[in-house]
Amino acid sequence: MPLVTSKELFKKAYNGGYAIGAFNVNNMEIIQGIFEAAIEEKSPLIIQVSSGARKYARHEYLIHLIQASIEMAEASGVSIPVVLHLDHGDDFEICKKCIDGGFTSVMIDASKYPLAENIRITKEVVDYAHAHGVTVEAELGKLAGVEDDVKVDTKDATYTDPKEAKEFVDKTGCDSLAIAIGTSHGAYKFKGEPKLAFDRLKQIQDLLPNFPLVLHGASSVPQNLTDLCNKYGGQIPGSRGVPEEMIAQAAKTGVCKINIDTDLRLALTAQIRKVFFESPAEFDPRKYLAPGRDAIKELVKHKMRIMGTSGKA
Ligand code: G3H
Ligand code: 13P
Ligand code: ZN
């Protein structure tokens, strides 16, 4: 199956009460681990590339690795629908480059601007993307935490306003919307008890029925992963991620896409640390990257089960 847009996948996810995991990729091992999981779970997949990942790996390399993975899946008899998505596109230019370069979905993140400017920038991307058969995710509201090149203070974090969300979607024609309901990027999401504003999610849903919503900053930062990193020389404080029950609940409530990056980083890094801790003289990259790739596969399989996409390919 060639790359697909998010349109049909989101429709099925919405109606089926599940959410598709969107996993950030930066190199071959991460891509392979994610695909191995999707093949075993027979799950649809969103692979996302941030501007940082584009700078690091060049998106041409990532696209070819993803295409090779799709071919390998087909050869093994499993046809997985895969969306290739730009994560947090800053402006029209980067979105255009990705659309022209073969992405099937882009995110324009103009959430740092006032509403009217966010609408104007998003609409420009939507017009270009739709003319090229590509779907668009936009963002409204501010997540707390650290994004690529954009730092947002926790105190400035604001939830998405439901009425603004409705106006935003009507005026821009975007295909999905990332909302702020308490999640944040990175490993430190909550100071105290983890809490998502499900009442706010419901209010947005009521005004935008059948419309796919997106959750960024959704890593759970599981205690076992931070423990593993720390056991082998890390200094990551206790778990402050989104509990898995909340992820499962969001998936059943109109959230169709759930973004995971931090948990992948933790899974990979824990294994690399372990190899160096146990074998400080190791210098064959295959010896420390292969266990990282296996850990990514297991983590992604677990996420697919939590989000409900296993068997939905
Ligand atoms: O939301 C941001 C993603 O985790 C991507 O992170 O910009 O460091 O690649 P990055
Ligand atoms: P996490 O940092 O919680 O993994 O969120 C990733 C994300 O939202 C990518 O856009
Ligand atoms: Zn994000």
C-alpha cells in the first residue's frame, strides 16, 4: 500500500473509538522498530518528522527508509496504511517543501500567534496542501513545555477555547486540530498529580462533532523506563507523564491522533546506556543500536494496544 493521507484513517478511528499513534522518527533504527511493531500488531501508522529531524537526517533519507519499510511489510504479506506527516511545521515554506517532497500530511503550528494570524497562516497552508491532495493538522492553544525551537513557559500554558476551535476549523478548513488540555512535550509534564481537562475535550467535541482532534505531548514517561535509564547512569526524576488510562480514555473521546516521541527516546537510550554500562569498551554501533531498536518495537506494540489500533490495518 502506498503512503496514505490521514483522512480515511481518522474517519475509521473516530467511528471506531480508537486513536492512531504518531511516532517521531530520526534514524533507521527508530523507523525499523516502529514498523516491526506495526507489522506484528497489524496496525495503521503515522510516522512523523519534526524540523529538527529533517535537519538531522534530511527528509529524503527518512522518506526512502519509510518507503523501504512499507515494501518490506508488503513482502511479508502485511499491508499497513502509513501516513508520512510533518510535525510542528513552523511556516508555509517548510510545509510546502514537505508537500512537494512526498509527505501525505503536514502540521502547520502557528499556535504562538494571535488567533487571526494563526487562521491566516493555517489557511494558506490548507489551500496549498489540499490542491496537492495532502491533509493538514493545525494547533490552537498552548502546550506547556519545550518544543523544537519554541519554548513555552508552564505559566503561559492555556487550554484551547472551544468556541475559538470551532471558528478556527470553520475558517481554515484544516483536517485535524491539535488541542491543549493539559499535556506538554517532554519528560516533565505535571508538577503534581497528572490531570487532563476531559471536560474541556468534551466541550470542544460538542462544537466539533465528527472532527478529528490531536493530542501532543502524550508520552507516559513510564516509571520502568526512567528507572532503567537511571540504573545505568541517568538522572531522570520520577514519572510525570500522561497515565495510560487517560490516553485510552482520550482515544475513545474523539482524539484520533496521539503523539509519542519522549517515550521512544527513553526506550532507545535506556538500552544504549545499559550496553555501555555493562561493556564500557564496546564500540560497534550495531551492538548498542540493535537492543535500542528492539526496545522501541516493544514500546510501540504496547502503545498500539493502549490506543486500540492493533488489528485495525
Ligand atoms: O514536539 C516535538 C517533538 O518531540 C519533536 O522533537 O523537535 O526535538 O525533534 P524535536
Ligand atoms: P512527547 O514529548 O510527550 O512524546 O510528545 C511528542 C509530540 O507531541 C510530538 O509532536
Ligand atoms: Zn508536538
